[in-house]
Amino acid sequence: MNDFNERAKNWDTNSKIERSNTIAKSIKNNIKLDKNMSILDFGCGTGLLIFPLIKEVKTVHGIDLAPNMLDVLKEKGKNHKNLTTELKGIYEITETFDLIMSSMVMHHIEDINKLAKKLYDSLNLGGIIAIADLMKEDGSFHDSLDGIYALGFSNELLKKIFKGVGFKEIKVVENIFIIEKKKKKYPLFLLIAKR
Ligand SMILES: C[S@@+](CC[C@H](N)C(=O)[O-])C[C@H]1O[C@@H](n2cnc3c(N)ncnc32)[C@H](O)[C@@H]1O
């Protein structure tokens, strides 16, 4: 994860801001946000997914394993009284939330069965997950596969795993955004499911 520490200062490019804003829009189109809601963003990075949503909910807690990412987030978010951050991984979470979201993190997590179970256990009853990541790709998205545990995810696999740990009303919205790089197109999905 050291790589993310090194990239933190230059993380917020126009293309990543556009990507996160589009994911946030897709979350809002699929989930009714309200002022009583607590959100956890795991692998929040510099908070690109947090800022388009934070005014619509009660609290947002951002966690990440890279301290430099969190430093950038804390600086950008210092005027948001309802934002808290913590240097920790998803498995260290002990509280529960109404909405757990993440963007481009799941392919960095080794065992998504274990992750799905942890997310289920970290939701309040009726709580929802909103996870954006790469659809199946050919392995060319990352320059190095160090720390990459999945070459994107298929709709079928996501439904099987998240249903298997108890999630209901599972929906995979495909092609919510297309990342274009190396003359290739890498579409993203948004997985939504309810406890
Ligand atoms: C590709 S970046 C995405 C950052 C941000 N979500 C965004 O879309 O701009 C992945 C982030 O996930 C974090 N991360 C990886 N594994 C994690 C874990 N198990 N728990 C929490 N954060 C994790 C990394 O440190 C990194 O900041």
C-alpha cells in the first residue's frame, strides 16, 4: 500500500474527480440519502467520493491504510464537521453504518468472501452497500499486479458471493463510468445490496 502513500499528493486529477462525481451520482440515483444516515467509505483515499455526498447525510467516516491519503483528505475536509477519518483497514471496523461505500478498492482485497461477510456485519439492519469497481478486465489496467487480487469482477460472481453472506436486493449496475487509458476502455460497475 506504500504506493498509495507516494501517490497521495498527486491523486486528485481531473479524470479521477470526474470518475468519483459520476459514481456519486450513480449512488444518489440508486439510494435515497438522508440527514440521519451514517456512511463509511473504506479505502477512501483523498475523499473524492465523500465530498459530492457529505452534505446530504449525517456523518461520513473515511478509513484508509495509507496515512498520506488521509492527510490530504483531512486538509480538504477541515470545514466539514461531520467528517471523521481513521487510519485503519476494513477488518478493524467495530461500529455499524447505514451505508458502506467504496470506489476502486475491492480489487485490492485478497478474499472478497471474507470482505462481503465483514461488510454485512458492519451494516445496521436495512443498511446498504454501494461498491464501485472494475468490471472484468484483461489484466492490463494496472502496470504491476503487485497487491491486485482480482482482474475486475463479473456480475455473476458478485451476486453469488454477496447473496451467499446474506445480502438481499442485490443489483449490479454496469458501465456507470468508463476509464479510458492505454487506448483501452475499462468500464466500472456499482454493486448495491441491502442487509
Ligand atoms: C485505488 S485507491 C482508491 C481511493 C479512493 N477510493 C478513490 O476512488 O479515489 C485504493 C485505496 O484503498 C486503500 N485500501 C486498500 N486496501 C484497503 C483495506 N483493506 N482497508 C482500507 N483501505 C484499503 C488504499 O490505501 C488506497 O488508498
